[in-house]
Amino acid sequence: MDFINQIILGDCADILKDFPDNSVDLIFTSPPYADQRKRIYGGISPDNYVEWFLPKAEQFLRVLKPSGTFILNIKEKVVDGERHTYVIELIVEMRKQGWLWTEEFIWHKKNSFPGKWPNRFRDNWERLLQFNKSKKFNMYQEAVMVPVGDWAKDRLANLSETDRIRDESKVGSGFGKNVSNWLGREKVYPTNVIYMATECSNRNHSAVFPIELPKWFIKLFTQPGDVVLDPFIGSGATALAAIQLARNYVGIDISQDYVNLSRRRVAEAQMGLPNIAENQETYLLSVTPAALRKAGNESA
């Protein structure tokens, strides 16, 4: 598959038509939100957002493996003093398209910038919607386990009789727990709320998420050698995350500037160079042009 480990210029709805069916293990992306990135994507109106996105989602559905997962980072915007419903409408239409809306994760931004608005508080979180093609999909929960936390010291020190059996929910929901199962454990499964700082430098891109965000989902839903697609690759964070975790990547973007930026960062990663510069242009002056051309050609 000659699209593997490439950053491709073009509209993902068109580019993906040449991809084989069932060829991608994970799709992780953050498309332009409504009325944003006007210079690059035209600033899609909230009222037209669903119509704009569905042809792309149709291709995502086709290229994703039945065992794969699609994670969509998206957020509603305020229009005339109220939240627009385009995200809710998109979920409904994607379900009609054949997607299963399996889960919703929340990215809690630990370092969001403060502010004041007359009728609401600052946004401190974003949605990460999980869609699947089938109810049985690959998921490696042990890969994202977290330290058990200090709560266990007191809670597990004096267990009652109820704590030592499966205590069924009193409201008949079918849920239950056996607290004693966590005795002696150092790690537990996380919640669906992800606490993570935003990217500190924008890398010449208007909406950069931290590389740890795609890394978390790549670890959860893929294994080494799997293929990760970001159809709005932007500054290349998803590709870099895939490289660091020994996965294959595919990036697509309609912007030549973003494609160039992503290819450059991928080239740095493949050369083993530290990708930490605030000013990419200044940093690249320390790299020989011949070496960069070689790395860029190999990653293109």
C-alpha cells in the first residue's frame, strides 16, 4: 500500500477514494470547527457543517477496518448567544450513515487561558467522539492504565463484607463492583476524562493539540505496525505520535503549508532530531540541507 507513511496534499474526501477498503486501523483527527480556519478551509458555516463533513465521513467508514476506531475531536461553537447544534446533528447523521457512536471522551485542558464572558465561563474541555463500524473492535485497555492513586490507602484498608463480593447496583442497572479486586494493584483503568495540557507553541498552526493526545488513543486502539490516519494532519502531531509508538501513519491536508510543516517534522523525527524548537525555521538552519532533503523524500 503505497500511501503508508506519507503526508499527502489534497482534500481527504477525494484522496481517500484511491485507498483500499478496510485498510486503516485508527482514524484520529481534529477537523476545522465551524467558522474557523477560514484562510485554509473556507470557514465552514455551522449550518452547512454536516453537509460538508458527511462525504468525508463516508470515505472514513469505507477505509476503516471493521476492527478499527474513529476518534473525532470536535466542539460546538456559540452562535447568537447559544450553543449551535451542528455536533449533535453530525452524530445523528453519521449514525444514519452506518457508524456506531460508541463512546465520548472529554479532554480536560489543564492550562486553558483564563478569560471572562458576560453569559458563560471559559471553555476548558473538548469532545473526543468515538465511532466504530462494528460492536467488536480492537481495544487494548491495559496500555493506558494509570496509578491506582492515594484513595486506595484508606478505602482498601478496612474492607466490609459487601466489599468482598460483587455488590450489585440497588437501582437494577446491572452494574456492580467488587472492591477487593483492587487489593495489591498498582494500576487501574482510567476514566473517559483525559486531563492533559494544551500545546504551548502553535507551530504555525491555528489549532494544535498536544502530541500526547493522539498517543493516548493510539495506544488504546492499536498495536505496533498498525496504520493510523489523520485526514486533517495540520502540524503533524498524529504522525509524530504514530512514529514514536512504532505505528504506520498517513496524513492528509488540503494546505500546502501544513503538508510542508508536517513533512518537515516527520523528517526530523525520522532523523532522530529533537522536535522542540519554538521557531522551526531557525532550528532547521542547524540541519544540513542535503540531510533534510533525504529525510523529506523518504517520508513523502
